[in-house]
Amino acid sequence: MVFSGCSRVMLSRLALSAGLLTFLALPAQALENQLTVVTSFPKDLTNEFKQAFEKKYPDIKVEMLKKKTTAGVKYIQETVSNNTSDLFWASAPDAFEVLKEDGLLEKYTVKATGIPDVVGSYPINDPDGYYKGFAASGYGMMWNTRYLKAKKIPAPKEWNDLAKAVYHGHTGMSAPSRSGTTHLTVETILQGENWDNGWKLMKEIAGNFSTVTERSFGVPDGVNSGQFGVGIVIDFFGLSSQASGFPVEFIYPTVTTLVPANIAIIKNSPHPEAAAAFIEYLLSEEGQVMLLDPKIRRLPVRPETYSQAPDDFPNPFTDQSIGAKVQFDVLKSKSRYNLVNAMFDVMITYRLDDLRKATKAVQDAEEAMGDKNNAQAAALIAEAKALIAQLPIDEAQSLDKDFAGIFKKKRKKATDKVTGRQAEVEQKWDAMVKKNYAKATELAKKAKAML
């Protein structure tokens, strides 16, 4: 039989497809022998899954390439021409959106069944098929019960509580520029309270900070050790500390959100079958139960897994109050990701001493005011608070693509240099913030002197 050129091409393609299907259907031993995972997760999580996966697939050697979320995104972007990584595994969905927009993720259809479409009000998987949720995360506060009892400080319930004078010097948080999960916490407050009120509240809380930690892990460590009393954290930090025996509690405030922690196959993965096997393992019953480990304490996306959880373990599939207040907009978060981080650093991280001084001056003046009726002092206090709350830009400007696009460089510390338009804008912001905090301190002290 003689085949035309077209027919030969079709047969070649059919043979290739058949070969690929046969290859994908091979048993575990036939998968590639290497898997490289770019991840921001702590060793307590990654080591457990690495060991369990390698036990199930003994021929596959897993390398966990540890990088903070933003550094992981940058690494994948910079190695695109010679990619040697297979999976990106992190919490922040907006980081996955950045990689998706850059064309750096592969679509993958999950074979695991029994996983709902949403957790809280948020889709578990990317609707376009590029990244998959394997656990849910919410944001809130953890506190050291012994610390608060010793210092006669009440346990917080809402974000507003942390703005009260009683918490001054007793709270801690990481910078969003250094932690993808902290960025989501800040963005959740901005979306849940609205831009102006959210930043006002964030500054009032930050004015009580004992510290802004360099890494997100520094917050639970500080609370567990009693370095400070309250920490703003992603839920699994509080839940795992509690399960490990530390004297801590955790609560979701009303203004929080539930978003999935995700995993995706990187474009041109050198080991796509091993990568797919790892995703399926994460979503399997065995993998989901591992999330309940006291060292991990993540919220599984399989509802039936919660039957094996401790009695007091949060269940977002039965407790509809968790994350119900905020309809988190991941595209909004992605569009101003670097801008929000820069604003936080300029207004809070690098001006923390000035902000604390101004906040304490206002708190002292308000305490001196008490029930007194002094209109002039009250006006000075109000002016001081307005100066602290003042923002360099409004929300419309934060969502301006061209303006937000100038924020490209992330500073790890105040002395790091940025250049060009970003440097000009940040310097202008800093000058305004420094002047406002100093003037607010002066006005608040003047008000107190009147009382």
C-alpha cells in the first residue's frame, strides 16, 4: 500500500501520540529519575513530602530549591532560556498569575477527583488550568497566652484591636516585600477595609510593632519564644505552633480571606511526568492527610480529610464564616504587587522608629485627654492622626498600570539602592512620610502639654 505525503505525516503523528500515551501509562518505576521543585515553603513541610514521595517513587530523586516567593518568581523568569526546574510550589496565587502571564507555566489537568471548585469564596484551581490548589490558607493573629497574661493584655479578636494602645511594643509582623504570605495579608486588609481605611489601620497597627521581621518565620518564632506577644501570620504558623505544644492561640479576624496554596508545572519542565506524579500525590488522600501533621497544619482541599483532623481544627467547608467577608481579587493584587510592597516599606518598615514615636505620642495625648473637654487639644490630636494616616497616592493611582509598572526593584533593606523613576517616587514618598510623622509627634506632644 502506498501512502501520500499527508497520510505519512498523519501516521507519524498518530504513532507519536500513541507512544506518548504508552509512556504516560507506564508504572511509577518508569517515570523520570529527577524532580526539581522551586518552593518557598519551610522544611517542616517540604521534607515531609519529599520523603513520602521518594518512598512511593523510589527511582525519583527530589530536589527542593528553597527561595522566597518573589525570588522564586524571578529565578524562573531568569532561567527561562535554560530551564532546569519542574514545579513551582508556593502560597501566593498572585505569584502564579505573574508566571502565567509571562507564559512560564504549563497547563495540567488533574486526575484526582472529589475536590470542590471553591474554598470559602475562592476557586481552588486556576480557571485557565495552569496552577492547582492543594491546601487553603487564611490570615490572622497568633498570640502567646503566657505573655499576654503576664502583661495583662487582652487577647485580640479583630485587626482593630491591634491598633489599641495596650498593644504598643507587643506585636510583630514580617514585611510583605520579604514574604508572599505577608503580602497577601496586607492586600486582604486593603481590599477588605478599602484602600484609605486599610492603610490607616495598617499604620495604626504598625505603630505598635515591636519589630518587622526579615522573614515570615521570624513572627511565629518571636511569639513562641515570648520575644513579643502577638504576631500577624498565615494560619498554619499559629496552628502548627499550637500543635507543637507552644502556649499560643490563633484566630481569624472577620476581615480575612481564604486562598489556596498552589503548585504548577513550569514551562519546558525537564521531568513533566514526575512533576505530574508529585501534583497527584499532593491531592491524593495520603497527601492530604499529611497536611494535618502537627509540623505542617495546612487546611486540606479534600473535605473528607477533616474527619481525621483534631476536634478544634478549622474546617472551611463547614465553617462558612472563615473568609466570607472578603472577595479577594487576585488580579488587583497582582497588578500592584510591587507598588504595595514599596509603600509598606517606605511608610512602615524603613520609618518604623518614626512611626512608633508618632503613634506613642498620639496615644499618650489621648490618654491624657480622657474625658476632658479641650477642643484645642482634640483638634491637635485629630490633625496628628490625619498626618500619620496620609497616603502619597490614592487607589486609582495604585491600579494605573503604567504607574505601578515603575516599581520593579525590591529592596531588602533601607540602604539598598533603587534607580530611575522608582527611586524618584520613593524618595518623594519618604520625604512626605518623614515630615508627617515628625509633625504628628510635635502636635501630639503639644496637645498633651495642654491637658
